[in-house]
Amino acid sequence: MVEVPRDWKDPENGKTWKFEVSYNKLNDTKDSRYKGIIMGNPGGPGGEGLWMANHLAKALPDLNPYYNFVGFNPRGIDRESRATCEYSVDPNDKSPFAEVKAIGRDCAGDPDVKTISTEQTTYDMDFVRHLLGEEKLNFFGYSYGTWMGTWYSNVFHSKAGLMTLDSALDTTQATYQHDKEFEPWAFERKRELWNEPYYKRLTSKEGVTEESTNEEEAPPAADASEKEQESFLKEEEKASSSIVSETAGEQLDDLRKLKSLASQQDSVDKKKTLTDMSYMVRCNDGQYTQGEEYWKKWTEKVKKEIGEKNPYFLPAVQCLNWKTQTKMAKADPETYPQTIVIQAELDANTVWEHGRATGVGLPNTRFIAVDNEGAHGIFPYGTEEVDRKVVNFYMKGKLPKKDISVAQGKPRPGEDVTYEYWKPLNKKANHYGELVSDPWQKAGTPTIVPVPVEGAEVVRSAEMNAAFRAWVANNYGEAGLDLIS
């Protein structure tokens, strides 16, 4: 457990937060072969990160003789670092955004809530580096962790070592509003270009139905019913991935505990306290477009073009009345550390266009594009073309020679060849030619290598953790979060 100033910009005020850190010390730091630490984050915001110390050691066995590994729960997750804010909804406000407007009005300026941000977390990260006596902090971040890693690199560039950003947000922007804004269209594109051709191929085989080939479902939103949450978790408990299955099993156990808490709580009171740290981080990390009218038009556009039942509304509209002066700093070409960005072509959680913008837009950075892949979370991927570049990066301390590398995606479950989706990628990771309409059009063949656990499993677990915490915070408040801590 590490204790840090609650507000690093005002460390003398006496207020502190505490957060947990895990340290997988495989090597004596005085060993002549020792290269340093690699810290990991699995995404979120709100994904628990203690287990990343062990995950990185398993995912990077070639590096175990040279590195120690660090994981941590970012501020806002642990009970000792939880900010809350009371708010009241105007009963006369009939707008569908009445509650998020009230939250922004009453919580954006709260001094504790303002400290639950990526900016403050990067100071925590550097303090952990300092406590371990390390000159540099090497990093591996998935999904939201790419935002965190870039923020650290921009603020503590002299202490930032080798950085890998896997499934990236557009970290060249001051805020990631546009990532959340584009999510509904990205998921619809993935359904059309990635899911449907796969269904057509598999359902052409005898005994295979479309239902048996369904892709991963998005975790329930914070306002989902308990029945929806329980149904989702029971399905995830059947997942082939042991990490995902265990995460679902733990959350089902938590759900059983929470049911006994329900009768003790007043339904009105629990709607008046903001306890969701992922909400706070998203809104504190950069100014979103303000005003109800803009988001009303956006919502109507999503409903018209994609459909009424869309699970990606909430994160985008949450910050419509939240004012902040915080923003992602611009990367300085003179000081930005060596970085690798990895992005799947049809990832929808962190979309292709934004991941590519990060990969080609950050200075001193190499971009690995994975063609014909839709996974969110890549490394370890299980192909030589992707994994070897990352391992060599940490082993040799040098970036890959090519600014942009296009690696071929693996065959999907039940298939022994890779098929072409969307449009082919050229050597610059740009799409060219016509949209692929033939689901049986074959692509290249990657070099498959065994991996202990795929990056997509890691990110899926973190995504479930963050979403479950947000759901508990919304439905059971601080008492519920205490129960599952």
C-alpha cells in the first residue's frame, strides 16, 4: 500500500490517497544483467491492475532474466482512494440528460473528485518508480492504459523508458471525447465487416448456427438491471478463457453479496451520490463539448443510423456539463520516449482511425498494424510478426527499423486460414482498393507461435472489472463498492 498526496499540485494540504502496488521481483536489482522494471495497466478506466505484475512476467518469459514487473490499482479503485460527490437532480428537468447535467454541475468542481484523473495517476506512477529506486519507468498499457502511458511520457519524459501502447486511443488529442463519440459507429462497422462474413462461413457448415458463433457482448451499462448483469456474467463464466471465466465467477459471487444489501438501501439516496471513478476520469481528462443541444443531436443521429438499443451512449454523453482545465499535453519530438503502438484493423473499443493516428502521430514511435484482426488487446498475439518485435524492443532497447509494419491477422476459431476483411492494408497501413464483399477471399498466412494468454483476454477482464464497478457504484453506491473491495 502506497500513500500519496491527494492533489499533487497542492501536496502540502495534508490530504492523501492510498493505492495498492504489486511487485514481481524476479531479479536482484544489482545484477549486471538487470534492465529495470516494466509497469503495466490493463485498461478501463477502472480496471484492477495488481495482477499485471504476474501477467507481464507470463506474457514476456524471454524478459524474465532481465526485468522485474509492477502492477497497481490506480487511485479511485481502492477503498482508501475513493472520492464521492453528492448531487441533486432538478425534478422539473424532463431532459433525458437531467442526471448527467446535475452531476457535472455539482461534482466537476469537487476538490476530491478533481483528483481522480490520469494526470494525478501519472504522478503516483512516478512515485512508485522513485520508491523502487529505478532511474526509468518502462511501461505496457492496454486500451485506456495507452492514454495513461502517453500522459506519463508527456509529463515525465526524462523518466520514461520503453513504452508499448496496445489498442490505442488517439493520444495526440487533448481529450478522448472523439473516441467515445465514434464508438457506436465503430461497433456497427465491426458487426458488418468482421462478424457477418465470419457467420456466413461458419453457418455454411453443417450443425453450426449463428447463435453458436456470436462475438463477445459488451458488459452491461451502469443503468442495466440486475437481471441483465446476472445473465451477462453467467454467459461469461462459460468463456474458454480462464481469465475471463474467473473474472465472471468472482463478480457473480459479488452479485450474490450485493443482493442482501439491496433491502437496506433507499433507492432515492443511491441516485444522489457519484461514486464511479471511471466517470470521473473520463470527464476530468479533458474538456468535452458542453451543452445539451449538441449531445441531443448526436444521440438522435446514433438512433437514426444505428438503432435505438445502443450500449455506447452513456460514456459519450456523461461529460456534457462537466468543465475542466485539464488536457493531454502535446508530445515533444525532442523528449518523447521510444514507443511501440499496436492496433488491430477492426478493433471497435479503440478504433482503427484513432489507433493509427497515435501510431503514426507520436514522435519516436513505431506502429504495428494487425491486418484482418478485430481483437481489442493484442500482445501476446501468437504470431512471430507481432510478438517478436515487442520482445526485441525490451530486450535490445531499440525500436523496430520500420516506422510502420503491417502484420497479418491469425485465422479465427474454427478456421485454418486468414480471410480478408474491409480493404487490404498497404505498407503504410492505409486501406486501398475496393471494399471486400466476398467472405471467402483469403489473405496472407502469419507465422503462428504459442502464447500463454492473449492480450484480448487481459483487456476483456479489465473491461468487465471497470464496467462492473461502474454498475455497482450506480446501483449500490459506496456501500456496494465497500462490499466488493
